Amino acid sequence: MIRTELNEALKVSMKIEEKCVVSTIRLIMAALKDRDICARTDGNPDGVADEEVLTLLQTMVKQRTESIRLYEEGGRLELAEQEREEIEVIRRFMPRPLDSNELDGAVKEAIREVGARDMKDMGKTMALLKQRYPGRMDFSKASGMVRQTLVG
């Protein structure tokens, strides 16, 4: 499904000559092709599933966010702006992220569902969250919330 959206968006963007959109979608598709090749060598002939595509997109956003910080520190504002534009394009293909209340509720529900009592149960809790909300939550924030809840 996400692959179809990417292909359609690429065609449209090429027709209307949106250079940033075209180049960003091509970057996404190249990264996706690399993941597919790895998946096929691991015995998955269909390539990666949409959940892994969402994880890939989330990683790409994080990478660009870090690049923005570094470019701004280095006074390269034009490059930081280019990274922001790429983030906007990548986010077009991601589901709406959970807001802070939804994130809090999801973390509490996952803790309750796995019966987490202490830090030993953090892995099970995070695995459930990653399975249920791929591409929809910042897992570093969720991890902090789980840790805070389980510790005290």
C-alpha cells in the first residue's frame, strides 16, 4: 500500500516538476529497495512489509532532524531548510503520529496488557508498542514513559 502511494506520488511529482519531492521519493524508494534485497536474502520473497517501511520512514525523519541541528549549529541554514522540506515529503507517507495524550494512553495500555511490573518487563512492553504503532510514535519518548512508569 505505501509502495503504491510512493509510486503514484513520484509520477505526479515528476509531471509537475517538484524537484524536492521527486528526489526525496527516490531516496525513500532506494532505501526501500535495499531493505527488500536484504529481506529476500533472508528468505522473504515479497520484501519488507508496510510496518518496516514505516520504520524506515521514521528513521529517515530522525536522520534529517539530526542533520538540521548540525547544519544550524554550523550556520548552513539553506541545507537545514532543504532537510526540513525532505521531512515534509517523507511525512506525507506516514500515518498521523499519536499526540501526547494518545501516547500516554498507549503506554499505559501496553503496560497493563503485558502485566509489566518492573524494568524486566520493559522489553515486552516496547515490543508490543512497536508492533501496534509502527511509524506513529516516537519510541524514544515511549521508552522514557515506560521506564518512568515501571521505576516509580
